[in-house]
Amino acid sequence: MKTDPESFIRANTGILSPPHVPEIRLHLASEAHDLWLKTEEELEEIGLPPPFWAFAWAGGQGLARYVLDHPEVVRGRRVVDFAAGSGLVAIAAMLAGAAEVLAVDIDPWAETAVRLNAELNGVSVSFLSEDIIGRGRAADVYLAGDVFYDRGFADLIQPWFDALERSGVLVLVGDPGRAYCPRERMTALATYEVPVTRALEDSEVKRTTVWRFGAAGDGAGN
């Protein structure tokens, strides 16, 4: 890497609590546009992929809130936080009593962000920087915040989530109304009004639903 991730994260973020999950502290970009709105050329110059890890996205905030309010879904279980970003959802799972949590993200910068954020909250979270889409069951619960933002990506992960759910995995998704969210394949568990920054979204509050993967009416919501 051209830039040391830990030094960059410490210098370009503040320690903040996401508005919908005030129990958790994260290294976040306090002025989103300063970091997020850099051009691709500027990001490449400092060796930085798009910094998804620097923001508490609405889907992740809603999912973290649900896990903290319903700890029984993860308590004593092995958990995977897929596309973990900052590690917000992984940290929430550990605070809720998960036996172990693996944060997974292909962005190598996310590994440092997750480690620093876990340390802030006094929990231990493992990290894997690999593409795990299509792999078989590796945990009891899979958590995925805000992953249906792109058609191609959604088309990849939906059959994988289907297969995981059929194998007995609990798959929970936090989604703030993204266009490619397969709502017909899921059961709604809770809905929140999540404050976000207009620098990243089209409004200051995103209506965010936590879903259980599995078609409504198949018993998945029980």
C-alpha cells in the first residue's frame, strides 16, 4: 500500500457514535465530503480504495440496532458479518453475546478499520479479506448490511443467501430501500428511521428494514 492504513485512518477520521447506535464508537469521517468526494485519481494517488469503511451506512446501522435489541439472534453463536466495512455490525454482534464473529470484506483497508473499531469497543473480531460468495456454511448467522446497491452484486449474492438459508443458516439483511433488494424473498423483522448524511444519501433519514432471508410465509419469520 502507498499509505499506511492505520496512520491514515487515525488522521482522517474522528471517534464518533453512529446516531442510531450510540452504544458503539467508530473511527468515522466526520465531514463525509472531505474523504468521500475525492476523485478516483486522488484516491489512487494515496493508494486508497473507495472508503466505505469510513461511514456508518443506514443498512448497517439498522442491522446493528436490531442485533443489540434482539441479542438472542446471535448469543452464543458463530457469526459472519459479510461486507463488513467499518465493522459496526460485527461489533454489535460481539456486544450482544456472539461466541465469535468473523468480519469479511475484500477491501484490505477494512481490516485495519475493523481492528481499530473493535479495540475502541473492547471486543475481539476476526477478519477475512477474501471473496466468500458461493462458499458453504461457515457460521450459524450471517449478517449483511446494505449489500443490494448494485444489480450485478445482488445477482451474485441472492442465490448464495438462498443456499445458506436452505442449509439452516440465519441470514439477516439490513436494507435502506435499495433498488435491487429482493424483498419477495425475505421476511421483514423491523423497520427504523435511520439518520444519515446527505453527502452520501438522497435524504437525511433513510427508512431501513431488517429482513430475514427466506420468503414470507415459509415460516422464516417465526
